Amino acid sequence: MNRQRRDILKMVVAAAGGAAITPMLMKNSYAAKEQEKIPEVPWTYKKVDPIAVAERAYPAYYKGGCSYGAYEGIIGELKAVAGYPYILIPTEMFIFGEGGVAGISSLCGALNAVAAAIFLVTGAVAHKQREEAFGMIRELFNWYEQEALPNYRPKNPRYEIKASVSKSPLCHASVTKWCKAAGFKSFSKERAERCGWLTASTAKYAVEILNKKADSAFIAAHPLSSQVQSCRSCHDKGGALENSRTMMDCGGCHFTGGKTKHL
Amino acid sequence: MNRQRRDILKMVVAAAGGAAITPMLMKNSYAAKEQEKIPEVPWTYKKVDPIAVAERAYPAYYKGGCSYGAYEGIIGELKAVAGYPYILIPTEMFIFGEGGVAGISSLCGALNAVAAAIFLVTGAVAHKQREEAFGMIRELFNWYEQEALPNYRPKNPRYEIKASVSKSPLCHASVTKWCKAAGFKSFSKERAERCGWLTASTAKYAVEILNKKADSAFIAAHPLSSQVQSCRSCHDKGGALENSRTMMDCGGCHFTGGKTKHL
């Protein structure tokens, strides 16, 4: 940079009223981006409207699946309402969770995505904040297993949809329970629509939890069932066997048909 | 802005050699950040060293759990090697996946996180790219179910660890299989170490897949088992029942004890 340019730079910094502009002038925009530091988690949460989130999640489901739909429902709304730093998040990454991750039908994509969103705005590396965020995520998983879902009807649905109780956070178990209750096939348009409603319902409940947390009024409403607590008393931490770990509803997969004997 | 300031701005734009600087001068740095557009997925992948990724993932596991460890292993290495835009990703968000999401023991956190990372660098909204990314993620899940893991030993481990075959992508099933094979409890330090090795192993295999893809040499090496294909022929898309969907190893949970009859 020649002397003339340096002098002009000094003048403009004085005229514009701050030294903060100087580094921006010294770099091109790419270099400026390279040095940008993102905020650490948790990112500052701003309360959003659960209905707006649900109505954003539902069409997003048809664009990028359940996981993207739920994540875009929450983070897309925060981009619109709060702006930076949420605008930095590539929400399309969450298409990965579609159909229980890449269609593998393991964990429900809507649950997976909203768990990530909850952690982003409430969690941290530190144990206390991590556990607080985990408490909200666990409430969400228990709600998903125990309630008749979907429980949110989009304003302009493609079909009317029955509700069912999944007793599991897993995609294939949740789908099969609904197929049996509603009488539709697993690859029907009605089942797809059901997952769209479920995406909206899950994103909506997540922000209801987050809004309560923001008001210091969050209390878990869906504790682990007595059956799960009974299983955990032997198999989980401190139990006589201590050969597993879980907070999933054991009865959703094990003891099918109402049997209580061990497999 | 008064006339003197406008004139100086014109001069500095000319002196610095481009009109692109003008908008940056007009705003403070916060406003500039607000307008920043992130690239759409897929983000440009740069081949990284699988061993470096594994060695980054292992200590990260002890900081933030399996999901954060695996994600930080890959994305942290890309931050170091490729810089922008990877530096914009708050990798701590992936702590959410710890212990099968918030300790719930559903989907293995290492698998969950690397699936997200694979999609970020190879996937897109468009069907063709989405399916290509899903193909890599499915290879990873099948590998996880079928191989004796962990198969990567960190350079400075805390304990020596036995391998076991999980036959499931689920945290609690994978943990229980290992506890039985190794003779340790599910909340032992050895089991924690095993999950650290598994985090490193999973992140390593994911970038081996990505590096092959970058060389146009990726071929799935772990197809669905004949048992899963048999189950899917009735229960999945186009089957006589079509009442479920899955690419998980059915035998990992159903038909336990070698039984082939239906539950």
C-alpha cells in the first residue's frame, strides 16, 4: 500500500468515526471471513411463536424431509427473528436425518434435529448447562413416545391424519405403529403426510419447551415410565447387572405382545 | 453522512481498488455479519488424513462425548486444513448426540455425527446428490453393524480395548454387546474408553469413504445382509405387507437367540 492510500485510509477512519473499520479495509472480504469467530454455544435464544415454527416446518418437510423440516422450522424462524448468528447455520445439513438417518429408519429425524437445535440454544461443554439441555431433550423424547401424535394439524394439510402412540423414538417402530392404527401402507402418501404433521408437531413442542425455559418455567411433564425405571434398576448404572444403558421405552421393542418375561 | 465523508469514501474506494469495499464502509461490523451469506451444501471437501481425524476425535470424545468427538474429528480437521466456511460451524452443537442423544441411548452418537458431516460435504437438496450422500451414510451404518469394532487404537490410549460386533446402530444395543464380549460394566471406565476408540474408528472410516468419493473411487463394501433383505421383501416398500421401513439389521433386536420365527 503506497503512502497516498495510507493517508486516505487514516482520513476515512477519522471521518467514519471509529478505528474498527481499519482491519476491514486492510483485507479483502474472503480474508475477513476467515478470521471471523463464531459465538460459543449456547447461542442467545429469542422466543419464537410455536405456530409459526410449525407452519415453517411442515412445507420444509416436503422439501428436505423430517429432520430438515424440524430443524429449519426452528432455526429458520430464529434466522428470521434473531438474524445473526443463526444465519450462519447451513440448515440443509440436517437433510442427513431424513427417515431415521438417510432412510435407514433408526432415530426419528424430527426428534434428532430438534435435539440439536435445543442444544445449540441452551447447551454448553460445561456439565451443568449440558445436563440442563439434556433434560429438555429427554422431556421431548418421552413426550414423543407417550403422546398420541401428530398433535398439530397444519393450516393447509394435504390429507387428514389419525394420531398414534409410538412407544419408541425410532423411525421404523413409529411408522409401523401408525400404519397399524391408521390402516395405510408405510410408503403411502398418507404416511408421508403423517410424518409432515409429526415434523411440525415435534418442532412446535420443542419451542414450547424452549419458551418455558426462557421464562424460567420449564418443568418436565413426561417422566420415564415405571416399566423403564424397573428395567433400569437392574440393567443401568448401579444395577446388579449394569450391562446396558437407556432411557428409551424398553417395552416399545422388548416384551412385545404384552409379555413381561425377558427375551 | 456529510459531504466531506462521502468524498473521502469515494477516494478510498478508488485508492483501495474496488467498489466492493463501499458496502463494508457503510455498515458497522455487526451489520456486515448480518448480511453474510453462507455457501449452500455441499461445502467443498478437501481430503484429510484419516489418522489425524481419529487422533482429533479421541480426545474430543473425553471433552464432549461420542457425537461431538466424531464431528469435531472431521469438521475440526477441515477447519484446520480448509478454513472457511468450516470455521463457521459451532461443532459444540453436536454434544447433543452424546450417548445416543442426551444419554437416551438411541442412535450411536458417533454414527449420528459423521452422517451429518458426510451430508454437509457431499449432499444437497437435489435428489441425485442427496441419494449419493445417503449411499455413503448407509455404507457407514452397515460397516458399524457388521464389523468388529472399535478397529482404531489411539496412539496414547488409557486402556486396551476388545472389539465386538454390534449388529445394531443403537447405543444401548452396541454397549450391551460389548459389555458381554469384554466382561466390563456399562458405566465402567473401560466402556467409556471403548466408546472413545469407537468414536475415533467411526470418524476415521467416514473420511476414508469421503476421500474415496473425492477420488471418484467410492464403492459400498458392506451391503445389507440377506436376512434384512428377506425381511424387507415383505415389510418394506412394495412388499405384501408394506407396514414398516428399515435398513437397520433386523436380527440385532428381533429374533434374538437365533430364532427365526416372527415375534
